[in-house]
Amino acid sequence: MGKGIYRARLGKAPNKKIVKFLSSIEDDYRIFEADIEGTEAHNIMLYEQQVLSRRDLVRILSSLEKLKREYESGKVKIKPEYEDVHEFIETYVIRDVGIEAGGKLHTGRSRNDQVALDIRMVLRWALIEVGEGILHLTYSLLKKAEEHKETLMPLYTHTQHAQVGTLGHYLLAYVDILLRDLERLDSCYRRVNLSPLGAGPIGGTSIPIDRMRTASLLGFDGVVENTIDAVSSKDVEIESLSILANLMSTLSRIAEDLILWSSSEFSFIELADEYSSTSSIMPQKKNPCTLELVRGRTGRVFGALNGVLNIVKGLTTGYNRDLQEVKHHLWAGIDAVK
């Protein structure tokens, strides 16, 4: 497929370097399926609102499902001349079923509320996945705490011996900390799980849409009521990254303790072979590389949070293209945690 449809009003062909610079395709693969699902829900709503005919709806949905199958089978490769995944999908449908039906796919919707929807859908899945990981980890810590409820160990202040405690007591401390992280995720999820779709470019649309219907179809608890807020605010992304950064700081502290305890100077623990590495020159070494990378990759999440904060700090209220860069940092932070 060649260039898309959004530049049709411009008389001159786009500069190839500028098109590549503008394109968010590499970051958009993450939202591909969410964009299709959101588009399907939007068009079902348009049909129910009598904006779209049943015939057009069937053709649009059939084309979108066809594209979804192609994507799932690995056949979809988006060329950089498309600005984003939204343009690619709309162009695909128009070329597949014709402009008469396909050209109505985007009725009453802007890319601004569309991408805000896609991000929240992907973010929902990510928060659930991270939450499941926290539950698995706390369960493992609880089992170990039960096994070692009478295993004595020194407790430290200022990295000096302070009081006698147990390993079980230490492990339960992190159970409590991680459960607070889980509570933060749950609270954040409720704010993420509101649909911005229907906000249009910034001030809504005169098309008789039903925002609550699309929100319901997509499993949202409600809508982001203010349209300006819906397309221009990135507080849920910042909040999510803040929680992930806090979680990673916890995991980094655990990793640091275990690294120290596995050293020959402490010899409190021995790391399992499955989670250790060796030296290329010193055969006696058993290196805690997995734990070191947990500690090291915490910086990626901190960096992602700082990246988003620096993007939004000086923006005027409304949608700005700078916000396109938020996805890159958000995905990087999520991937580092997972």
C-alpha cells in the first residue's frame, strides 16, 4: 500500500524525510488491535444512531476483521509514508470496500480522541498484567516467609547490625509494600478505564453520537466528560508511570539486598543457577546479573516518567503533536517493568 489519505488536500508531494520524521508507526504497532476494536465499536454506535446504514456497517466490520486476521498472521507491514496507524487502517478499509462505505468509517471522530482511546485500552491491559505479576510475587514471598519465620538474621540501620530479626519478617515487609503498589494500580485503573472517544479534535462533534454506548461496548466504566480534558491531558499516563517507577524502586531495593547477601562477604544466600551468570575469565564466579539488570532497568522507568513530564510541562491546553512522543516513553516504561 502506498501513501494514505490524510495528505490529499496538499498540492505538493511530502518530503520523504519529513514524512519519516512525522510518522509514529513504530510506536503505533502496540495500539493496532486496540485501534481496530475502537473503530468497530464506533461504527456499531454510528449504525445504532442511524448515521450509518446496516449495509455500510457490515462492509466496514468485515474489512476490519479481515485486516485484524492479516495482522495476527504477521502479514501487515506498514510503510513509513503513513503518519500513523489510524491513517493506515482507514486507507485499508477504503481501498478494500470503496470510498462510499469506507469513507464513513471515521465519521464523528478525530485522530485526537481516537489515539487517546487506543492508549487507554492498551494501558488497561498493561496495568492488569503488572498487577498479576505483583500477586504472583507476593504469593511467592508469603510462602518463603512462612518457611523462614524462625530463620534468624541481622536487621540493619545505616548498613550496620541493629537488631536480631527473622528472614520471614523481612520478606513480609516487602509483601506489605508490594500490596500497596497493587492498591495504587487498582486505583489508577479506575481513572484509566474511562473512554475519551467522542471528544473529537477538542470540542466534540455535531454528529449525533452516543459516547456512553461506545464506552460500554469497549468495557469502559464511563467517559472522560470534558472534551478538552479527554484529548489534551496525560495525567493517567503520568500516574501509571509514577506507580510503575515506585514499583521498580521497590524491586530494585530487593535486588540490591539479594546481591549484597549473595556476596562472599555476607554469604547469607546462594543464587539459583537458573538466575545467575558466569565470568568469561574467572571460573569461580557466579554473578547475580539478573538482579543487577532489575536494578539497572529501574532507570528506564524513571527515565520514561521524566520523559513524559518534560513533554507536557510547557504545552498549551489542547492537542499538540508533542503528545505523540508520550507513547514511546509509556511503552518503554511498561516493557521495562514486564
